[in-house]
Amino acid sequence: MKREKIAKSAALLALLALASLAYYENAVKTGPACKGFALCFEGAVDRIIDGDTVVIENKTVRLALVNAPEKSEETGKRAESFTAEACPAGSHALVDEDDGQKSGSYGRLVAVVYCNGKSLNELLLDSGFGEIYASYCKTSEFRNEQWAKRYGC
């Protein structure tokens, strides 16, 4: 009787280990996953508007917690070029809307955008072409992300 319980427990543990491994492997293959409960979708990048705004599947998306210079400034043109290179039109993107900013920004969706499995928000900050948009650190669901904290959120 005791051996049966041990055998059943061992079989259950083995099954759980296999299920965990399959889940982990799938997560690694599929890349980042959305957080929170707001809109989450995947699609093709239609175009780049400027350094911190892109259009994906006909939805205008403003990068959460990131502010890039305006296109009228030389650094703004470079920020736009950087974004276009990091996440070019036609590339696949994952959009994770900010739960704390669901009202949007001038009709735009506010989100973290992942291109090629990397956060465009973080890449823009790391490049120096964007800066943290600190006035939204209190409300953004992404304020505790390592990249947001690294830049002062």
C-alpha cells in the first residue's frame, strides 16, 4: 500500500515536471506575453509615425512611458529612424496596452510594443533617442518593469 502511494506520487510529480517543461518551452518559443487585462494583440506594423508612435493593424500606438523628441527636431528624425529600423513596417509586433492608461493619448492606444521579441519601449530608451515619461510612472502598469525603473520610474 505504501509503495503504491509512493509510485502514484512519483508518477504525478513526473507528469507535473513534463507539463512545466512543455509550458516553459512554449513560453520561450512564443516570446513575451501580455501582462494585465487590457487589450493585447499581435499584428503587422503598418507604419512608423515618429520615434514613440507606430501604427499596428490600423491602430495608432503610443509607446508607454517613453517620450521621444518631435520630428521637427534633428534628434526627433533620428529617433524616428531608430524606431523604423528596430520595428520596420511589415514586421510582426505584439501590443500590450497599459492597464493604467486605457483612456489613451489623443486617440492613441498607450502600450508596450514588442518587435522581434524585444520591447521597443526599452530599446528606444537604451538608444538614447527616448527618455522616460516620468509623469505617467504613478499610473502605468509598466512602472515596475526593470527598464522603467532603470530610467527613473
